[in-house]
Amino acid sequence: MNIGEKILLKLKEEIPDIEYKRYIKQLTFDEKNSSSDQAIYYAPNTLIANYIKTKFCEKISHLFEVYSSNKVNVLITMPSKLESQTKEVKNVIDKEKIKHSMLNPSHTFDNFVVGGSNQFAYAAAKSVSEKPGGIYNPLFIYGGVGIGKTHLMQAIGNVLQNQGKNVIYTSVEQFLNDFLRHLRNGNMDRFKDKYRKCDVLLIDDIQFLSGKDSVQEEFFHTFEALKNEKKQIIITSDKHPKQIGGLEARLKSRFEWGLIADIQPPELETKINIIKKKCEINRIKLSNDVINYIATIIENNAREIEGILSKLHAYAKLMNIDINIEFAKNVLKEQQRENRANITIDLIMDVVAKELNVKPSEVKSKSRSKNIVYARRIAIYLCRDLTTNSMPQLAQYFGMKDHTAISHTMKKINELIKDDEDFKTKIEELNNKIKTAS
């Protein structure tokens, strides 16, 4: 299998299966005419070629850089048009030197959606992009998967690279592979020159350095060399430096020298704004009802959004219908079913009790106190909505006579949601907090 085919398989892991089968699978890589700075793929027709150019060229180019260490121009064409298009591309390459930082050009500050969950990290990243190598060095950003750490890190890199600075972005895995390759080949001086003479070093997922003593030693000296020269270092992790096991104490202490910023899972409002931004970028029109529905079914990982939007867009295009709330619910029902499997009644009870300032035991009691009844009804509604439990099962859990009591509660809550906008917002907030906690 050649590099061009491998890249398409890597792309398959990042895009909806329907888009891979409908478009990407139809590409043929021209290994003979491709080079270290140009990758040529043939599409069966102009329609598919133009669609892939618009939607996937950037991603394919980025994957080439990640897996081959070459920044390449990706040409999607047809055999009959190869000669004329190759000349055009060559002229562009000759005029503009392509940089080798492995940054994703779509990761910018302009398309990063700021909310309460990431506001501090965003402000810190902007500050570093304006004054690199200053007091916020290193900048250490930590948080869960798919909530914007890499986006912010690369946004800094893109700003500084556009200013002519030598920026290196790498994951710990790539840093390790690079280290071992140079060690085997006996040219460690070249490795040291690469990482210690850059202006900006971006290291993703530093937690994977855990337990790798020889690489930790090399990274420590790289860190020291860059810091002494006032070169900017930006690091991401899934946890705070103090919580990373198997990491040398001297590295942990140095990670805390600059600024540590955490990113929390996006709250409902931020999820809605992210969806709106993605729709704008991808030119997808969705009603507010559909946007709000998507925001409530995704969990902590904002990366899910792009896959969901692609899925909805592809289904609507294939079936030639508009995307409304019923259509969205039908297409995404499997996703909602998977999300429900991670949510338990006990989790819902804990979140509701905490948010409404009551005890879980009180919610399950026979108390007719107004605030307890209010909390009980909300808990029942959310248990029915967010879990796979049947009404008889919920009736048993809450100590009710039979499922008719659950049905009555559901009807009452649905009426309140319809008539009371504040109550509807409260339910959405609780819904989001439960999914965040799952």
C-alpha cells in the first residue's frame, strides 16, 4: 500500500462513513506523478473532484504532513486535466515556500467559540500569541478529549508562523518516534538542532510521556534550552501536571513555571454556539430547534458536532428533503441511544438533588413538600428522557403504585416545558449537566 492510499485510510477514521464511501473511496492515487511536495488523486468526475477539493483537501494535506513529515499540495483532478493543473500548482509552489510545522490552518482564534468553559484558556492563548516567550512560558492547557486544547495551541502557532517564526507542532508520540529514529541512525545532533533551535514548540498530549525515562530526559534538556533562550513552549494534557503519574518531578515543576489553564466541557450555550459556527463554516442551514436538539444529545466531546452535521447533511442530500426536528431525531436516534446507555438513574438523582438543593432520599420519599414534589417530577422526567428505563421500572424506583403516575408526571412536565420558557431552560441546563457528568 502506497502513502497516498494510507492517507485516505487515515482520513476514513476522521470522517463519517457515508462520506468516505460516497466520495473518498472513489479517489485513485497517482504514485508515479506525485512527488514530495505534491500528491495527485484522480476522481471519476468533476462533481466529486470539486466536492473533495472544497471539503477534504485541507485535511488530506494535513494528514500527509503528519504521517510523512512532508507538507504537500493536494491535487484532485481527472487524468485528462492533469497536465494543465500540474503546471498551475507548480507555479504556486515555486512562488510560495511551504512551511513544515504540521499546523492545521483551520485552527484559528477567529473560529474558536468562546464560552464560560474555556474563556480563561482562550484569553491566555491570545496573550501568548501577542507576546511569546514572556511571563506565560510555558503555557500548559489541560482538559478532556475534544474540547479545544489542540485548537487553541495551534491557533497560537498559526499566528506566530504567519509572523515568520519557526514553529514546530508535534505530539508526544511523534516526538518519541523522532527521537528513536535519530538515536538508531546515530544523528542525535540533528534531532537536537530541530527541536532546540525553533522559536515556538507545541507539544500535544504530554501525559503520554509518562514512564518513558530516556525521552523525558531529552525533553527536559530541550525544555531548558528553549526556556533559556526565551522561546515559547505550549503544552497540552488531559490532566493537571501534578496529576500525571510516571513523570519526573523536575518536569512537573517546570510545567508550573508559566501559566496553567484548564478547559471544562462546554456548557449548553457554548455547544449551541459551536454548532452555529460549524454550520456557518460548512454552509449548512439548520433551524434553532434542530441546533438545540443536537446540543442536548452530544456529550463532552465537541468533535462529535462535525460528524453529526456531516451525517445530517449527507442524509438530507441523498433523500432530497429539508432538515427538520423530526428528521434530525430519526437520523440521530442511534447516537442518542448510545448516550443514554452511559446515564444512570442514580447519576440523574445526584445532579437534580444538588442543583435543586434537596437530598436524593427526599426525592424518593413520600413527602408532599412543594420543593420536593418539584424536584421529584423533574427527576422522573429526566430519568424517562435520558435513560432506557421503562415507566413501570421508574414507578418501582420512585415507590409509586404503577406506571400511570409516571405517565401523569411526564404529561405535567411536558406542559410546563411548552408554556414556561424559564422552566424549559432549567430542564435543558440539568439535561446538559447530567450528560457532562456521565
